[in-house]
Amino acid sequence: MGAYQKLQSAGIKVVARRRFDYTGEFFILLAQTIGPTLGVVLVAWLQARAKRKVTVKFRGVQIEAGTPEEVGEMLKRIAEFQDRKQNAGEDQS
């Protein structure tokens, strides 16, 4: 089972970049809760083949991770951003 299928089976909504010309790129909506499943799948995908990297484009910033440690740090920072954004929204209500 590939990364795309693993993410979908874990309930993470994933959109392939191109339907018939699969490039290995797909989009994960970061409005979803980022949980440990995403990290596990990304790390397994990285380790399956040398020189792979995960690239996240988020709010005009591009972040790349090429090691399991970098993936963990990247997901941690995204989750922190989501928490701050959610807390700011709660403060306004």
C-alpha cells in the first residue's frame, strides 16, 4: 500500500495533484488535525528510497524535510501554528 492509500485509510483527506499523470505530488489539507499517522506515513515514505524529501508549502513558505527528525519538527511547527490560530479564533468569540 502506497503513501496515498495509507493516508486515506487513516482518514486523512488527500488530493492527487494530477489525476492521470501521477507525479508523486499530492495535497493534504492542513485544516485537518495533524496527528501521528501523518508523521508515520511520511517517515516510512522517506525511508523507502534514498534522496526523497517532503515539501510543504504553507502560507507562502516552503519547508523541506529529508530526515525523520526534520519531518517531526515540521509537523510540530505546523501543529503549533494550527493551535495558535484556533486559540486566536476562540479569543475573538
